[in-house]
Amino acid sequence: MKYFVLGLIMATTIVAGCGKTAETGCTPATPASERAAMVAYCSANNINFTEHSSGILYEIIAPGVGGSPNLSSTVNALYVGRLLDGRGFDSTSGNTTAQFSLANVIQGWQIGIPILKAGGRIKMVIPSSLAYSCVGVKDNNTGAVVIPPNSPLFFDVTLVSFR
């Protein structure tokens, strides 16, 4: 009996490690598999990108001045977030900034925002693996899918300040 339980635990571990998430049945996309769509988005939207080793495609519109934030920084930013089909899913309103700890945002922001200095602006196309991967995002009120699983994301971010 103990070998059956041990075998069951090992089988469960092996299946869980195959790359699919149990909740969605989705296999996480790799940055390489999404690159063509990301490059096409950049081309269609006149983004002259640099490719980060993580797979993020970005263009620095304005570098900013001074130091750069790190994972322990709290940042104030203006931003627009879109799916690659152009649908917006989140943004700040007018000149009202969003404030958040850089440690508590998607990995794509943790990599991209420290490229800037205060006052800087960046356009980023982030592979899904550095955003919401197979999880996606649903509206808390309606349950509607806001960001589908395996969706690369576009962000236009101005780093207003940080501390």
C-alpha cells in the first residue's frame, strides 16, 4: 500500500510538471513562440524595439533622469495596457498616477521599469510568460475574461517618480 501511495504521488508530480496548468489545461507559451506576433505588433505600431534577453521588446521614448528604481521601490506611473489585438484592459486616467511596489507587479514590469529613470517613458511588448501566462485575468465583478491565457501584452509606461 505504501508503494501505491508513493507511486501516486510521483505520478501526480510528473503530470503536474508537464507544463500544463490544471485550472486551464493550458501549456504556457514561450517567448520564442510569441516573438513573431510581438514583432508584427511592433512593426504595425511603429515601435523601433530593442530585444531584452528575457524576450521583452521595448522602445525607450524618453530615458528620464537620475537613478533607476529596483524591486524594493514604490513607483508612481502613468500607463496604458493593451492586448496585441488593440483592446485596452487597463490604464491610468488623465494625469492621475498609479502607485505600487515594483515587487508586486508582473515580471515584465519588474524587468522593464528599472530600465527607466524618473520621468522616463517606455513602450514594452511583454511575452505572456512574463505576464499572466496560462492564468490570464478575469474581471472580479463579472467573471469575464479581460486577459486571455497566453496573451503577450503591450504597455506604454511613463515612470513619473519612485522612492
